[in-house]
Amino acid sequence: MNTHAITDQLTREYLDSWMIRPSYIGSTAADITAEYFGETYRSPVMISTLSGMTRVNPGGNVLLAAAADMTGTLDWNGVLPVEEGLQILKQGTRAVLSSKPVADMDRILEMIRTYAENGAKGFVMDVDFIFDPDTGDVRNHPMFGQMGIKTVHDLKTMVNCSDLPVIIKGVLSTEDAEACAEAGVKGIVLSHHMGMIDSAVPPYFMVREIRKAVGSSLTIFGDCGIRSGADAFKALALGCDGVLVARPLMKPFAEGPEKVAEVLDHISAELRFCMSITGSKDLKHLNAGSLIRRDF
């Protein structure tokens, strides 16, 4: 079994280890409206940063942005040329733009300022891309360039260069979460980068511990393994503020934005159903007690 398969299996088994206990009496149809960084969205179910997918389709980021617009959700883009990011913002998409953790901090700061000046809703950097899994050394990627180790000081510099919310992706430990909170980062994405790490801890296994460590100082997004509304409900009930979807969108990605939007809307509808049947009237009143850990 390869690295991706092992890690993905652990994440799948953890999500499946939670059962949903319904509570119908007095429940109402749930409101799944979500708020992130001062903006309101129709759902907490969003498209993940699909850098790998968009490399094989140069117009893929624009396609995914269109799907996010159709579903009224926050658009998370994979790594893309700044000009393409500006095109997405110009069309009115409410988007989070991204970067790899490149060594050139001036380049990162310039991206943040440019996106901030053009209406972006956030900037995300995936720190889990620093080291090469084949060598263990700092990456010098043929497409993205030389990576650089990031410190709390670097994160603070990013945070202080503009008013744009900075989000760090690839957090799987309380240490990293606390470092992000110390730096003034606004949000974190719990992610193992689609199984890049062998036997990585499932993101949703860590969310309660991380939430306890940082309280409400960080908006927490869950990434990896979300394939249904039930998965989304479990992640949210465990403590995430929103979830990112990747693999279920890969086939629809090739069929156009309408197909991607259709899958997202279906997962959101399933989430609403799970919330409605558990007495969770909205995202601020999720019935965490409806999750029961399976021991059989």
C-alpha cells in the first residue's frame, strides 16, 4: 500500500468511526449559512486548493472560481500566476489566493499586497510543502521554485504587510496552531496534503485538541477525506468552522463548472439534512453530542 493510500485510509477510518445519533423532536430545517472573515456564504462546504489539478488544465482555476460563484461559497485557489488570480478577482469572485512557501519572502509579500489591493478575501500558504518527501531536504521544485523554512517571525511579517487575512495550510499539531495564533494568522487548514505524509494523523482527529489550544483565535478549516455531507457534519461537529472538498471534484472538474457546482451543492444538501435531523439549527448551534464514537 502506498503512502497516499495508508494515510487516506486512516482518515477514512477515523471519520467512519463516528456515528450520527438523530434527534427529531423539536428540530427545524437547518441554516447552513457560514461567515468567514466578515463575509457571509451559503455553505461551509468549499472547493479545496487543487494546484495539481489545475496544472493539467491551465484554465482550471477560473473554472473552479466559476463553480464557487454558482454555489455562493468562498473560492480557494491552488497556486496560479498572479495575473490569473487578478482575473478571478476582477470577475467578482470572493477568493482566497495561494502560494507555496517559497524562500523569497519579498515575492510572498508582494503577492499578498497585490491581492489585498484587488479585493481578495484571504491569502493561504501551505507550509506542508517545504520538505521533499523523497530526500527530506528543503524542496527546490521544478515548477514552484525554491522553498524556504518559515518561522513565526516570517508569519508575522506576512500578517503585518496588509489587512488581508493570512491562512496557513498543512497544520496538524498544536505546536503549529499555537505558532499561527502567536503570529496573528487568521485561519488554519488542517491537512495532510492528500496523503503526502506516510501514516499522517487524520486532520479531524486533531481538531478538538487544536481548538482547545487556540480557542476562537483561529478559524479552522478541515481538508482531506470529505466526500459527503455526513463527513462534513462530523468535521464541523468536532470543531472545524468549514471544510474543503478535493477528490470528489476531480472527475466533475473535467466536465465543467456546472458539474463541480452540482457536487458541492449535493454535499451541502446532505450536510443540511444531517444538521436538521440532529437539532443543529445553524453552524453556531451544532449538536456535538449527536456524534457517538463506535466501539464495535
